[in-house]
Amino acid sequence: MSACATDIRRGSGVARSTVQRCVLVLGMHNSGTSLLGNLMHTAGIPLGPDLLLRERIPEEKRPRYDYFEDEAIVQLQDACLLDLQRHWSSYRSAFRLPERQHPAREQFRQKLAKLIPLRLQKDAMWLVKDPRSAVLVEDWLEVLKTLNVEARPLIVHRDPASNIRSFSSKGQVPALWAEALWQRTYAEALLAASTVPQGNTAFTSFDALMGKPAQEIKRLCDWLERPLSAEAETLLSSRVDRNLPTQAKDNLSGAGSVAELHPGTEALQVRLQNGVPDCAGLPTLLADELEQAANQSAAPLELNRFQREQQTLLPKVSVTLVTSELQGWGPGGGIGSAMRELAVTLRSAGHPVTVLLVQPGAAADGPALEGLAVHHLDSSGCSRLALVRRVAAWLRDHRTDVVHLHDWLGLASGLKEALQPHPPQLVVGIHGPSAWARHGNPWPRDAQGGLLAEEDQLFDEGVVRALELDGLLQADWLVSPSAAMATWVSDNLLNGHRPEHLLVNRNCPLAQRLQRPERNNTGSPEGLDLVYFGRLEQRKGLALFLEALLKMNTRPQRVLFLGSDCVVGRHSNGEPLWGKELIAQTLQGSGIAVQHEQDLLRDAALQRLLELDAVVVIPSLIENSPCVVEELLDSGLAMVVTDVGGTAELVRAPDRQWLSHADSDDLSRHLDAALRDRQQKSEAYQLGCTLPSWRIQQSWQAFHERLPRLHVEPELESEVPKSQEVEVHTPAAPAKPLWRRAAGKAKRGAGRIRRKLNALVTRR
């Protein structure tokens, strides 16, 4: 500041600048900006005439502290960020702003240019506290320069892990979004600081304000040439809430956890701590990676193709998942894993999530998942048609914006008609329809080739297939986790037609990848060589694996079969042949010791594999997008997996050389190689994932943010700007479903099967 710019009133000893100044508090939400505003207000620094304080906020939404924000500025910046699709509640909040000429930015600058002189009428200084300011700071600086008002950036920061966790929990957004916005906030703040004259920027921290409030505020007041009065200084300590957290917790868990900070976060934190007003040479920001991922439209993230520019203001969509399996609540396979991780991912983004678990018997207890409600619908004694009606009736009584279902069992059949006049968005996941499963587990036949199945079984399966097909026709969105399954369904169920609303998007993965315990030896602690991981059924490749074992050059000493027993065929007397029996018969006299473990839920089974540290074998004959493979990727375990269905879509390109053909000769070769390489401490057969987990989770979260809300409260609906009216791609209306139509399909299908059976008997 030049000497001529300051008028020192020597008689009073008070420095009063004739230059108009705007102090821009730049900091992340929950970083201490409100604490700073509180203390600066106590110190006598003008913050505006219309401050947002607790008593002006409805009691049910009232925070524990005053915000000290100029309400006109908050409304102006909120409206601008909404128009720019950068509201803090959105996955797009940290994306770069559109070009300077964007109409919303021009309008913001025009309104800001009218408001600033009003705030500076009574005093030559105005401190603006609003966490949104950092995102729009470029426009602030342009307007202030035009008005000849001196900009004074005041950057406040807090330990990033604690800050990110706090905002994630409070704002009901994933920690990844919170960290991206944290980075964008401080990158823009440092960029702004680098453009103003030296000495016009100050830094402070949450810890400093909490630890020595009087000393810290006195320093900042001196920087602003507004000496702190003795009376105000004595009040400062009493204005600090000592119950506020002051440091990050070591144990972070839940939806708002920060497992590991991004390199950009760590680099920014160093500059903030050192008070360096410069952002040159920073690593690529997480927000830029998020933006690039969101703009990717190719498989396996096709959900990103639709309405990229749309976002809505809270409330989030309400979501109901209807499923016959849910991992952790009784036995379940890939559907259960996919549904659970989808529920957790959407809940972490702030969407209210309810699960309707359709299973026979009493409700099973599952793990406690914060904010996730699981309701049980007992399907015991219900015919398929009756069960579908019960699901529809439950959904009529529990209205929701979005309903997720899976194709298996056809629980989506008839829902569009049943939930009129305002049906929710129906999203049907294609995880493996009955026709596909039967392709992998064909009906057993007798020695003469006749089907060994009761007519009732055939009829029931015909009903299920008809309901499943009708469920596919009901969907607003069909989502397959693999291109392989999307192609199979198009070719085999949809008459070779692939509708526009049939999309490929990977299943939500585990929130955290599994890490293998460190070991010095190269063998399993229990002396195991191979672990067959999967149900003991035909389509999981049990017979293929047994045949390959006998062809190995060096047979393993011990093999564990980790998975539930299943019927794999029939004895000559018609009795069922179980997987364990087939294993004992095939390996008798081979010299291979066998052990079995079953009835482990997913998490326990995965932990068991990590403890065993043996070569894991997943020799499926057909697959969709196998969760058992995806859950072990990047774990460091050696895996021999068959290259079928969508398996290769999960595995990064360099590792696909380790995938085996689904034939016994090639599988035996890979088994020999995997055991040999494991003894040599090779990294062969340690498969990696094609995509980081956050990219898949973001695609699902972003997609749901763009779906329409059916139940917006009237008072909130009127507050949403017109720019937020969402246009969602709506596929061509499917044929209207009828219960009788579904039943008719089933009866006709069963009739054809009966005629074929009669023909077989006649020939015999």
C-alpha cells in the first residue's frame, strides 16, 4: 500500500484507509470461514447489513453456529452456481467454470457491480464471507477492478482430511466430491492471490483461530489497517465454541471417509501452511480427472452419455432397490453384491435409499449400513404372479422417485401399469436372466437324452421367463454391467434389437479394494495350492476344473473348494448328483487332497482367501460381469480365470494374457504356470482392474442426479430456478403390460415344452 493511499489520523491513532477495500474470505465449506466471520464481526469489521444468523434459519435446519454470511451475496452466488451447473451439492461442483462470456457469469458480474457500491456506502471496507466466493473469485476480481475497489483475499484453511470428512457428512455428498471441491476452492484462491499486489493476501487457519483467537484476529486487523480495540479483544475468546473439532481423526470410516488424500490435496496443503500465494506447478487436480471421467461416453460407463449438463438442487432422488439377494443378508451371489454396493454408493451421494428384500422365510440380519433401510417381503408360498403383485402393491404404498430391480425372477413385470398415473423411473439391471442361466446349467438328461425335469418345474420356469421378458419391456433404463451380456440379451431375448435405453455400465465395486497381508513365505499358511472359488455348479466350471486338475504336469497336493454345494446332474436312478459327489468321484485315486468350506458370506469368503494366500481359480463356463473376479482385482492374489462373457472387460489389458480359454487343456497349462510363478515370487496372474472404483461410482451418482424427482415439496419446488428443470431422455414407451399376457406367455411356453417332451417319449 503506497503512503498516499492511507490517511493517518494522528490525533486518534486510528488508521483509516481512503481506499475502498473488499476483503474476500476464501475457504472451503466447513473450513473455519464461519468462525473467522464471527471473530471479524466481533472485531468490528463490516460484514454487511443482512447477515445470515441462526435465529433466521428454521429450527429443524438450524446449524450449531451463525454463518455470518451476507444473505444477498449467498442468494446471488447460489443462483449463479446453479445456472452454471456448479452447485456444491453436485458432482459437477468442482469442474472448471464455463467460459467468461457465459450468460450466467455475465449476469452475476452485472448484479455484483450494483451490490458492491451499496455495501461500501457507510464504510470503506467490506468483508465478504461465503465459501462459494472462491469458485467465482475470477468474476469478483474483475468487478472489483472495474469499480476501483481494492481486493484483499483472506484465505482460511483447515486440515484437509478433517475438512473433507466434515463437509461430506454435512452436505451428504461423497468424500470424493468433497475433496475435489476442496482442491478447486484453494487452487482458485491461490490463483487469485497470485494476481493481486504483494502484501494484499493473508492466510489463517482453523487451528490458529481456535488456539489463539485474539492474537490471530489482531494480526489480521493490523494487516487490514483496522487496529483491534481493547474492548473487542477481550470478547474474542468467548466467541469461540471450544466443542468444535480441531484436528483430523485417525480412524476414518463410512460414507464421508477419506481413505487416502489425492496428491493435489497434499500439494495445496503445503502451500497453504507456508502461506505461498501461488498455484503454479500443481499436480493435476482431482476435479479435472472427475470431469474427464464424467465426459467419457464409451462403455463401460454408458450412463455418462445422457444429460451431462444437468443437475438438480436438493432434495436428492429417493431410491428403492427391489432384489431377491442382498450381500450380507443371507446367502447371495453377484446380484447381491451389485445391489448392496449400488445402495451404498447412492446413499453416500445423499440419496435416501430403501431396499425391499424379497426372500422366503424370516428376515435375515445384515450388517449395519448408515442410512440404509432394509425391508423384508416374505415370498414363502407365493406363486410368481402373486409375488409380482405383492411387490407392486408394496411400491404403491411406498412411493419413490426411482426403483431399481434386477432381471432375475421378473419382479419388474407389470410395474409401469401398476404404478400409474405417476410411475417412478424403472431401472432394470441385467445380471443374468433365467434363459441365460439355463444355457450354463442345462436341464439334466437321462441316458436316452430325455429331460429329467418335472412338468411343474418346466411350467414355473416358463412363467419366470415370461415375467422377466415383460420386466425388460417395462424398464425406462436397462443397464447391463458388461457388453457381453448386453449383446446376449439383445440377440436372444429382444429379437436381435438393441434398444437405445439398453446401456452398459459397470456394477458399483467394493468401496475399498482388499489388501493382502504381508508375508515372507511364498506358500499358503495352510499348505493349500489351489482354491476353487464359486458355487459347485456346472456354469461355474466345476467339471472343467476337475478335468484340468487331472491334466496338470504337476498335480497340486491340496485343493480347497470354497463355495456352496449344488446339484450338477442326476444319477442313473434319477437321484440328484451333487457337486461334492462329483469331486469325490473324479479325484478318487488322483493323490489330490480335498477340503470344502461353504456357507461363508461374501466378506468372510474374501477375507478367507486373503488369509489362505493360495492361487484362486474361477473357471466359469459363462459369465456376465463376475463380482467374484472384480472383488479380488488388485488384491495381490494370484488368480486363474477363464476368459468368458464380460470377464475380460474387468481386467486391465496387459493382464489379459493370464486369462485362460474355457477348455481343460488351456486351463491346466495356466494352473501349472500360476503355481510355478507363485513359487518364483512372480507378479504373474495378479490381475488389475481396468477402472478405478471412483469412476464407476461417480457414473451411477451422476446419472441419478439427472433423473427427475416425483415428490418435490411445493415450497421447495418454487425455489428451483427454471434453469434447473431437467429434461431426461425418455425411451419409446414400451408395450403396455398385462398380467394375463405374462401368464399367457408362460402357459404357451410350457405347452411347447410339454409337446417336445411328448415327442421325445414317443420316439423312445
